[in-house]
Amino acid sequence: MEQEKIWAGDLQAAAAKAYDNGRNSLVAMFANDERQIDGHFAIYCIFSLAQTPYFKILKAQLHESEPLEFPSVVPVTSAAAWYEREIHDLFGLKPIGHPDLRPLVLHENWPHDHHPLCKDFDIHTPVPTVSEEYKMEYVHGEGVFEVPVGPIHAGIIEPGHFRFSQAGENTIHLDAKLFFTHRGIEKAVEGLTIDKAFYQAERICGACTASHALSYSQAVESIAGAVISNRARYLRVIVAELERLHNHVGDIGNLCAGLGFAVGVSNGARLKEELMRLNELVTGNRFLRGLIVPGGAALDITTEIAHEISRMLRAIETDFIEVLDLLRENDAFLDRVNTTGILPRQAALDLSVVGVAARASGISKDMRRDVPYAAYQNMNFKVPVYTSGDVAARLWVRADETIQSIRILRQALAGLPSGTLRVEIPAIKPYSSGFGWSESPRGGNVHWLMIGEGNTIYRYFVRSASYANWPAVAVADPGNIIPDFPLINKSFELCYACIDR
Amino acid sequence: MSLLSKIINTGVVTEKLDATSAPHRFRGAMRAGKQDCGACMACSETCPTGAIVIQNGRVQVNDKDCIFCGRCIERCEAQLIKNTGQYKLATLSGSLTETAGNELRKKIRRVLNRSMHIRHVDAGSCNACDFEMAALNNPIYDLQQYGIDFVPSPRHADLLMVTGVVTRNLTQALQMTYEATPTPKLVMAVGACAAGGRTFGDSYAIRGSVDKLVPVDIYVPGCPPRPQALLYGLLLALDRL
Ligand code: SF4
Ligand code: SF4
């Protein structure tokens, strides 16, 4: 993997070159306190390139004696906006020229002068609770009013605060305050052994459990140079696709809740329940916890279980297609989803949007195909792409992908090779770093790790698909009526837990 | 037309609490044999949530903290720790215990027995506990068959189901929701995060288990608790098992 070391003062210029006017995109950006290693803070930028090698990493260094600031990358790409606010919160490094430096992950209860991801911040430091005002953005003007919603919502959903600026029924601006359930996992795992920290990685997000377990395990394996068996690779594909299946089926049902189509909701929930039961049969956990582990797989898929999966796939496939037909031929339904909540292709590119949302706005990217991991290079599948960028497009991408997942599952079950389940992770040279990735049901999910002494975690950074995509919701919503927000939001179906790690 | 035929062909799928059992691979609660184990500490050292204490050579697993990962089974050389497949692990506390006095307990049950309304609060979960709560609304568990339902506002709620290790950023919202709920009210801590608070270890962003902030009446262990485990907890609280 190409890694270029630069001085932090040159970051903006180097990022502009790597970004290449939007031919490449920013995958992630994060800082690391490496003062104990070489006296520097480091800011890493991972870019994905239009051709091989797929990734390029910029490592910008800032000596501890220098002013703690760097030129913001936001003028190069708006995708950098959240990352830099987070770096500012957690490390106190200031991006000069950033247009909006409100706190992101640490809310107004947190004092400005504590930066918890710095190595000299002890986790047991008592931090006073301060209460400042958090300024929400809104539009001024005659007749314009604000609608605040959340953080506790009406449904069984995660917390977030939304502030709509309304001109009548139309939303003209949306600002979101998120990170209410920020748990500080990246700090909590520091110093834990790789295998203990794994349980927190696996629990970042329930809906994306397998994807997080995969990205974490692959990061560890790539740093350690551990080669896992082919059987484990196939088992991982099976679990990852079961995860996509229960998410996509459940999300399509939930989308129907966004417009009150009860038959769609019930059928989606019923099919999802059947899939959750299958998950529990396969892994012992309804969210697929416990099979994917660093070094391979902790559980096998026996012939019996494989038969049960195949049987269930047959039943689900017919059932699911019938439910989809109910949506496709329902004009009242189509009327609500077509042309609602459009995310223009260019906006998706500017924000480096990933996954379902990208593929619904005409961008063909999928890490399973573009940078194959586990056994995806041996799988034959299509990556559906729609161009209208609306709620409907995101729905149909999910629908098509569900069918593709079933196809992948059948191939993986049929071709399951023999082999050991799990290999040992050898001792890793301290301060080696690397990353792993997977395509979660929501899109690319990247985990970066630096290992410390005795196979412990020195620094862990997680960029889930939802982190990349949340800012896009604020672009897609304005121009729509406020009752369509739940629908638009559900069509992106982003996790809060995934960003609140 | 196809809408109707889909509804009719699907038929009734609703089940009662014990209609299906957990599959073989579901681990459930861990239990250690009664004999003296020699206290090698392998299990307590390996447990990612600190759920195991060894006292006088006896292994004790704290269900509230346990995430059913099975590491302790693997590490125990004496093979004393076994998984039981048990998921009905809810326990009562606060105003539902004997010590709180029969009057109060009876009153709560009299008021809530036939119709109880629940508000959900995610105070820092991974969302799996919350998805399992949502699953109670699916046509298979159909929570409404027990006269229990989720409501959009704490003002209409009798019970708060709280998930997650309480985060700093959600503390205020949790307290305000609790205050907004009319009395008599119950609080259920759902899952290892809410009940034990140790799932994500120590962090600057976490305040810990729910009972550190508001009084808890029902604890439901699990990571996440299966929908049937939640249902069991609800019916246990109402003395309707
Ligand atoms: S199953 Fe896991 S969490 Fe539970 S006691 Fe054993 S090691 Fe600890
Ligand atoms: S108890 Fe487990 S499933 Fe529930 S929120 Fe915590 S980590 Fe997620």
C-alpha cells in the first residue's frame, strides 16, 4: 500500500493532488498521537484511487513543538468536514480554514481543553460537565420557522436531533446534531489485547456486526501477515451476506412504515424475523455475533446447517419477490417514493458517499467487487446501479442486492472448501499499522489499527458507511415536505451506533 | 387483488411466548459447577466484560454483565463452566421487590396489569437491543396480544425500556425522559450494556449502567436479549407468567 509522508503544513496541497479534481475520493481521515513514538502527531488521509493500487495514504506529521494546527482539506473536498471536526474535538489539532468548527462527537457538556484521544489523557480523568449552548444552523427570513425534532424520537429508533428550517411545508434547510450515543470505543480499546478488543469492535453496531467483525479481523490479519484458510474465507462471505439479507429485507419493510403502508411493514418484519432465526441457528446469535473472529472463524457451518440455509433461501426468495410486487404495482406507494429525496450524483461524489446511497445516485462502487476480500473474488454477482438518486432508487438497489445476496450465498454454500477454521495471530512488531475493510449493508466500512506492545491496541479508528453518508441526508432532504423526512431518512437507513463508536 | 391474496395466503403467524425454543448454538447464561476450581483465574481474566468473580474458589458469573461470548468455557481447563441455553434471566428490583412492600407492588400491578404502555430510550446501545424491542411489534411476537404497546411519548408511558451504556451525551435526555414519565412508573434495563454497563469497558464518554442514573425495576440480561427474553421480563414484572 502506498503511504506518503508529508509535513502537516503541506496537507492541503498534497490532498488536492491525491484527490485529483474528484477523480479519486477521500475514504477516511483521522489523527494519531504518536508523540511517544517519534514526537509527532500524525494525520492520516486514506484516498481511494480510480485505478490500482486502489488506496493511497497520506501521513501528515506535526511536531509537538509546532502550533497544533494544519491547513483544512475542506476546500479540496467537503468529505473532509466531519473528519476534521472530529480531529479537532479528540486531539485538539485545529484545521485552519474549516468553515464550521462546532464540536461534533463531544457535545456542549464537554470542556474545550480536554482532548480524550491524546495519549496523555487518562481515561479516569474526572471531566466536569459544562453546559454551553450548542448553536444549530437555521435560515432567517420572514415566514421561515424552525421545527426541532429529537433526540428522543417517537419510534423505536436511535437518538439524533434534527432542526428543520421551514417555509410552509417545504424544508429549506436541515441541520443535524448527532453522536448522542458516542461511546468512546476507540479510546476504550487502547491497551486491550487484540482478541479482547474484538468484542467491542463486534458491538459497535448491531445491524452491521458481521461487517465490523470482518473489517477489524482483516485489519489484524493484514498487519500480522496471518493467512486464513479458504474455508474461513467462505464462511465469512456466508455470514456477511446473511447480514445484508436481514438488513435489506428489514429496511425495505421499514421504508413502508415511513409512508404508512401496513402490509409492507408486516411482511418485511415477518421475513426479517425468519432471517434472524436463521442467523441464530447458524451463529448462536440473532445478529450473527460469534462466527467471524481474528484468525478465521470460530464456528463451522455443518452440512446440516448449510441445508437449512438453502431451504430458507428458497422460501424467502419467493416470498420476498411477492412482497416486492406489492410495492411495484402500487401507485400510491410509487407516488411517494419516486422523485422524493434526490441526492444528485455530483453531491454524492463531493461527499464521497458510499454503498447503497452511492449506487442509487449513479456511482458504481462496491468494495466486494472493487477490492475483494474474504472469498468475494470467487463469487459471481452484479452490482446494481440506479441513477435517479431518489427514495425509489435506494429501495430498488436494496431489492436487487437482496436477490444478488441470495445468489452469492448459494455459490458460497455450494463451493465451501475444506480447511482449518482458525489460525493463530502471531506476535506483531509494535507500532505496525494497517487497515481492513468490508462492504456492510450500508456501504464500505474501514477499520484502521496501530498495534502497541504485546499485541495490544495502540490506536483504533473506525469509519463506517454511515459516517460517510450522514452528511448526504442534509443535502437530499431540503426541497421536500417535512412529512417526507422519515421516508427519506429511512431510505438512507443510516446507523447512529456505527458513527457513535 | 394480489395484496389481498398475499394477506390471505400468509395467514396468521403470531406465536405465544414459548412456541419456539432457542436453537442449539444459542449459548445463554453461563453456570459454573459448585466444586472448588483451584482459582486459576483464567476465566475471569479472559472475560471481556468482567462478568466473572472468583470467591473462595467458587466461580460466579454475573448475568447482567455477561455477553454470552463463550470465552470462559474455552479457557476453563477444569471444564467447570457450561452454557445453559437459558435466556429467561430477567430479575426484579426496586419497586417490584418484596422489600419495597406488597402495597406498592400490588398497586403497580393493578394499574398496569391489563394495559401497559412503553417508551423506548436508547442511551448508548449498539442498536441490537433496540431492534429486538422493535421485533416485539412484528406479527410473530405481536406484543399487543398481551395488552402491551409502545407509545411515542414518555408522557403516555408506564414503563421505560432503556438500552445501552448511558453516554455523557445522552444523560440529560434520559433524565428528562424519566422525569416526563408519570408515576407510578417502571424502568427496565435492557441488555448487558444497560444492566451491567461494562460492555465497552472504561471510557470518557460513558457513565455506566442505567441504575447509576435512574432507579431500575427490571433487569433483562443478554447481548442482545432475545425477543422472548424481553417478553419474559415484561410478563414477570406484571406477574402474568
Ligand atoms: S460468556 Fe463471555 S462475557 Fe459471559 S462470563 Fe463468559 S467470558 Fe464473560
Ligand atoms: S447489550 Fe449487547 S446488544 Fe445490547 S446494546 Fe449492548 S452491545 Fe448491543
